Amino acid sequence: MNTECPLTSTADDSVRLGHGSGGELSQRLLRDFIYPHFDNPWIAQAHDSATLPLNSEHVVFTTDSFVVTPLFFPGGDIGRLAVCGTVNDLAMSGARPRYLSCSLILEEGLPMATLSRVMASMGRAAAECGVHLVTGDTKVVERGKGDGLYINTAGIGILEHGLAIGPQSIRAGDLILLSGDIGRHGMAVMAKREGLDFDSPLQSDCAPLHSPVQDLLNAGIAVHCLRDLTRGGLATALVELAESAGRKMTVRETEIPICDPVQGACEVLGMDPFYVANEGRFVAFVPSQQAELALAVLARNPVSADSRIIGTVASCSSPQVILQNALGCERLLDRLPGEQLPRIC
């Protein structure tokens, strides 16, 4: 097992593993080294994708890269992950996904059978999501410099509604919905990578999320914000949204489902499931008067059948996320300084 500490003990003089975790180091990387060079209203949306006013349609655009190890894991593989991850970023803006690009960085020596298997998986996932892969690129790097295969994707979707879905629309009084149990993806990848066997099998939750989102919109739910729970897990996603929206969020630990295999694996490995990555779960912020209807809508879709109301939003002088346990005790959730589990997406 890799025990290298992803934190830096000195100044930010070089890139560390923790800069890719989605935690505090990732935030500093964006804030200090990337955002200052790109000042425009679209990147300032601070969402998983950018909504662009092009002609008469509002186009949503996103990009993502996938460097997961191993390439194949219980419940998915890097190909399915690349399609679902990009589709989900579009869905979190309420867009209907339409087109994808795909760039492959191949390492010399990668078996063609492996490449074919990944491409076939991407094709099946694209068909499942109703999107078309329309352009791409390939590069080959020397043996030992590419970890087998990296995938970069970009996605385009179309907004078919007038809602402004994003952190800026979160309101005091909103209820927070979670679409299912957390931590499956990160722990499934961890177990496969390290050759760990548990009594109950761990399966990634890798899945497209556009369908339940469209169900919410078709039902007339005034969705204020959506966020899929990838790097950094549920806790990091809520912290990011609280900071962007300038709100206080309180969530109840007893309402957040964690399956027994994930809970057991986290206890054995000393990990916090609230910070473990997911690839098929999201949170939705909706007006309180529509929360029960939203739950009923989500319950009809297999991907979100176990949705719960997990918390509330309030005004505050400083953004924060509070986790309440069964005894009523509270703790402040914050970004992890580094990462629990590298290379999970």
C-alpha cells in the first residue's frame, strides 16, 4: 500500500499528490496558480461546467481527465468512468448531455486488447447516456511514463429550461437531498488496487446521473443547485458549495446512508466515508415546499431510489457545514488538507 504523505511540509514550490485530491491543496492550486490568469464571468460560475450563451441556445461545456489505477475495478473501468463523469458534470447544470470528445494518452506497451476493452466500454456507456463521441485525439508516451492509459474528455450539453442551477442560487430554507449511499467508488478502487478482500464485495457506484436530474426538471422542481460527489466526497462538496453560496449548511449524520461493506472498509483502513469519492451520487438543493415531491420523483429512478433529505440551509455571517450526530453533538466539516485516497478518478 502506498503510504507516501500527499502533504507538503514546505511552501508550494512543486506539485504534490494532494493537489489533485479536491481538498485544501487543490483549492490553493486553483486560487493561487490558475484562476489569477483567467478572469472571466464563465470561470467565475465556480461550477463543474460553464454555461455559455451561444446564439439562441444556452450551451453547457465541461472537461475532465481520468487517471484511475487500476484501469478496471468492480463496478466499472476507466472508459465507463470517463463517459459517466463528463455526462454527470453536464447534468449538474441541468443540461441534457449531447456530445463528447475523447483524447487518449497511451503508454507504449499497453496491450491492444486492453485498449479495445476500454473503448468498447466507452461506447456502451455513451449509448446508455444518449450522447455521441464526435471528435478526439491520441498521443503515445514512452514506456513507464503513462501508467497504461489516461483519458481526457470534454462534453457539450444543452439547457432546456430557464433555471439558474448553481451555487449562487442556493437559498436559506432550502433542503439538501442526497441521492444514495456514499463511499462506494473510492473504497472499491482502493480494495482492487491494494488486493484487499472483504467479507462483502465492494462495487463502485459509477453511473450516469442525467436521468434523475431530468426527472426532477420535468416534474417542475425548482432545483437551485446540484453537485456530484466525486473527489473529496460528500463533505468536500458541501464545503465548496457553502463557501460559494455564503451559507450555513447543517446535515444529519443519521440520514446519510453508508453501506456495511464501505463502513467496514473505512474502519479497517482508518478513512472517513464522508470524504471518500463517489461516481454515481449527487446532492440537490430544493425549496422546502418541494422536497417531498422531489424525493418521490427520485425514488422512481434506480440510480436515485435511496434518496434522503439530509440537511438544511441557513443564512450566516461565515459559510460553514455542520454535521450533527445521533446524540445531537456537532462537528465542523472542512476540506482535508491532503487526500485519503489518490488516483480514484
